[in-house]
Amino acid sequence: MIKHDPTARALVIAMPEVFPWVRHLSSDELRAFTLELVEALSDAAELDVDATTQEVIAGWRTTARIKADPARYAEARKPTSGDFGPVQVSA
């Protein structure tokens, strides 16, 4: 859809003005974020479920934050093994 629809392409082009941190995402990641956000906004409008929209934005923003720091990005890309224990969830 985003590759062929001029309106969707315009949305991808406008994303850096709304979310400046997207400059740290690749072109494919930016398109994926835009598509996920449009889907989440559609769910919010049609199903009155807006938590997904916040999750999509937070997830992609975290990805951009890690990619913006070369040391953190290199660390995140290293293979892992074993059990790292329970996950702490913050609200």
C-alpha cells in the first residue's frame, strides 16, 4: 500500500516532522512504523482501542533510541544465551 499509494507515501515523508526520532530508522523500518501506526489509529477510531497506538509509538521510539547510540546498538545486536531472569515491567 505505502509503495503505490501517493497519499501513503506522503504520510511516510511527513513522519519526520511529527516524530523527529524516525531519522534513526531505516527506510524499511520507517515504512513499517507508518503502516503499524495507521493500523493502530484505525483500531482506535473503529474499535475505540487506543492503547495499541501508544504501544506502537513507544516500541518504535525505543528502537530509534537504541539505533541512535552506536554503542547501545552494537550491544543490542550481540547474540545472547541463557536465562536473564524475570522481566521488570514499568508503566
